[in-house]
Amino acid sequence: MAALTTPQRPAARAVPAPARRPGLVDVTGSEFIKIRSVRSTYFTLIAFILAGIGFSVLFAAGQVSHWGNSQSGIGFNATTPTLIGVVMLGELIIVVLGALTITSEYGTGMISTSLTVMPRRVVLLAAKAIVFTAVMLAVSLPTSFAAYFAGQAIFATKHASTTLSDPNVLRAVLLAGLVVPLFGLLALGLGAIIRHTAGAITSLLGLIFLLPLLAQALPNSWYQAIARWLPGGEALHPIITTGQSGQAYSSYLFGAWGEFAVIAGWAAAALILGGWLLYRRDA
Amino acid sequence: MIEARGLTKRYGDKVAVDDLSFSIKPGRVTGFLGPNGAGKTTTMRMILGLDRPSAGTVTVNGKPFAGLYSPMREVGALLDAKAMHGGRSAYSHLHCLARTNGIPRRRVDEVIGLVGLEEVRKKRAKGFSLGMGQRLGIAAALLGDPEILMFDEPVNGLDPEGIRWIRTLMRSLAAEGRTVFVSSHLMSEMEHTADHLVVIGRGKLIAEAAVTDFIAGSTLSCVQVRTPQRDELELAVIAAGGTVQPGGDGELEIRGLDVAQVGEIAHHHGVLLHLLAPARASLEEAFMELTADSVEFHATTHATTEA
């Protein structure tokens, strides 16, 4: 240990007065330092990129080899399979990062320190959501496009590839990259509500996987009435399909942007409830 | 300046903090004493706005904590040295905290130097010893160069060198005119560090007094005298307003007068003294005496002495 010094009070204050009252901008800066200074961020983001692109490449390569030399894939919907990895595997990974953004603070006790330096709690949660969204968009949108192009490059050998200018393809690629951060935000909101990593992730998986499954056990008319409002299951179909070449989705669902808005609504509701509880409860 | 008025925290029907009122003033180290579970941490958390009081108020520089303009510049707190993300380096931990209040990066390096963690600044906090973690927590508290510092059990688990370092640090912070509020259940430690005491038991205020008054108020503090002229001295002492009790070894224990007064009385009355010595209760003894009372009589004895 280095030699210890006893602090002497300097004539002038050691810390200059703030230019303004510390607020959202400062806390957002702080949250950005937090998210990039722990390894788990990099691990989860790399896992997400690998899963998104890897699934697309593997699926495309498998499909192409399945067709063999004689056949070609004309008429095949080549867009959706290249996005399934980004959305379905990706959401599994990204919800962990989203939940950890706040639950790791409860797990370590850091939350007390964070709220002592920034007692306006809703500002803290807002900063977390902003930073998480920004980091996710910077990763998930390029990943979505990379997964799409990597898959199409392989499908192109069988003249089955699509291009972004084909109907609704750009929308599907874009929405795939946009919807993944929404699941992360939903996890962040649940994390603020449940304050425990495993609990938040488990309840999130229940919400996006189990709930749609259970809903299917309902009488058909009931299921058709609620399916469009669920944050998973069939409701994802409009988002990652192009609606072309036999890829039409069930008519009782909203369209692509509609279902995207439903998931955004779930994320917003979780964040608002989480923010309210953060404000109300003892830390 | 920290001021609590009627501060109360209930969890269900369990009262953790019960109608506490005190003021923590600048320029001195105020020790916050009480047995484990007395409500010290809960009180500190309410001061910091982490827990909401069930009743009463507590203000920091006249404002509720959440109303502070730049919290880190006004209050630095160390509640739990382990309350940080172990995967983050010491530097990043301090940097992310500093950033919330717009504190420049050079101050992060400064406080790392102040607590002597330069060599491990880029190391992840996970691998830190208890003492290093405590230093990092103190560095965080010092970041904003605050006027008020709060430490919850800062010497827990530290080696003697670490304890001495923290003691020196707290003394010098108070000497600089800052408010230092430190909780502990280690009486001997507080006796060396604190000027003033807030003593609680079962969430209730037992005493708020200067350390010297607190100890002097103990029945264990007295003047011990040995004299062949016991009766003469006893009468003279009682006449002067003191009380006399026989002690062990044929000594007399005089209370209500100090050593100088007893010496003068003896001299004045021509009483021969073989022994004249102050017997000072330790803080621990004074504390045990008071808390035993509080347990015995519950709320009926509020031995509150104002300094």
C-alpha cells in the first residue's frame, strides 16, 4: 500500500461549483461510464452479435446445402430466416443486459451509493434507459443489417436472396434491430420493479414466452382477441416477416408497426411502474 | 449541519427508530453510538434520503436530502464499503460517481491519491481487501469535497493501521471545520475519535452530549481519596455539595466535585491525604451504564444532557 497522506483542506475548494444543477445530462454521462466499465456489457453484446449473425449464416448455409446442386430457391422467403437469430436469440441475451443495468446495482448494493449521489431517483432510471437504448441501437441495428446481408450473400448463390428494395424488407430488417432494445427496456423496467436479476429475467421470460403459450390454451376466439396485445409469440410475426410470398401473418394481429408499438407499450408500462416504485419505496 | 426532529421509522409494528431528535454540528466528530440493531444505519439512510421516515423530518444544511443542489458537494457518505460493483475498477467506480455531479476527472485522481490507492486504481474492486474497499468508499465520500461526511461503522474489520488512518482522517476533516458523523458500536474507538456523542438504544435517543460530559456523568467517574481523617473530609465534601461513598481498599469515592476541588477542601480543612486521584469511567463503562438503564426503565429515563 502506498504511503498514506492526510488530506489538508486547501485554501480554495478542491471541487469547483457546478455549472448547473446536476441532472439528466450528468447522470446519463455517469450511466454511460457505468455500462462501459463492466465486462458483462461486452460479453452480452458480443454474444448477441454472434447469435444474430451466426444464426443467419448457419440457417442460410443449411438451407442452401439442403437444396443441393439441382434446385434453386426461387420463391423462397429469404428475409425472415436471416432475422430470427437477431430477434429470437437476441432478445434472450439482451434482456439479461437490460435487467442487469439496474438489478446489478441492487445485487451489489451500489444502488445506495447511486441514489446518494443522485437522490432524484426517476432521473437515475431515465438515464439508465437512455444509455441502454443508445448502446443497444448502436449494436442491434448494425447487427440486424449484418445478419440480413450475411444470410442474403449465401442465399444469393441459389438466386434466392432478397434486397432491401424488395417490398417490406427494409422495414423487417429495421424493426428487427429496433425491437430487440425494446425487450431490453422491458427487462430494465421489470428489474426496477423486482430488484433482483434472476427474478426479473424469469418474469420477463414468462411474459414473452410463457404468457403467449398459455394464451393459446384459451378458447380460440379469446386467444384471437388478445394475441395482438401480447409482448411475444405470434405478435412478433408481423415484425419480422415481409408479408410476401406466403409469409402473411394471422389477420387478428396488428401490422408490423402496430405490434412494434404494442411491445413499446409494454416496455413503457414496465418503466413507468418501475420508476414509480423506485420513487415510492425505500431504496 | 444535520438536524433530525422526531425522526421515526416503523417496519410494520416494529419501531426501528423512535422519535429521534438531534443536531450534528460542524467542526467536530460526532460519534453515533448504539448496540447493533439500535437503528444507527436506518437513521443514516433516512438522513441520505434512502429510506423514508414514517414520521418526523431530517434535514441537511436546512434542506431535505433530495433537495440539495449538488448532493456530492454537500454530503459524502460511506454506508457500506462493499456497496459497489465488484467488476468495475476503482477509477471507473469513482469516475461514474463524480460524473453525476459534474465533478472533474482530476478530482478522481486526487482522492485516489488521498486514500493511497494509486497502485490499484485500474484494478477491479472485486479483488480488494476489506481495508482497500473501505478506502475506496472513503474516496467516494471525499469526491465532492463535502462539508458533511457520514461514515457507518468505518473501522469494522480493519487492521490497526487502517483504524488509525481513519481516525486521523476523521479528526483532520473535523479540524478543517467539516461536520463528521460516524457510527460505531466500538466504544473504545469512539473514545479516541469523537468529540461529541449521540447515543441511541432500541431506536430511542439515550444521550446527546460531549464525550467528556458523557463520561463525567457516569457514576463510575469519581475522585478517589485515601485519608486517615475520613469523617472530617466527608463532612467537608458534603458541605461543598459532593457525595461520598466508601470504595474498595479503604478509599472514599467522591462524586460531584473534581480533583482540584477535593484537594482544596482537604487543604482548607487541614485534612491529610494519602491518595488523591481521578477515576475516570471509560466511554464503554459509561455507555453500558446508560444503556442498561434504558433497557431497565425503557422510555422513562431520558438521560439527555445538553453540552
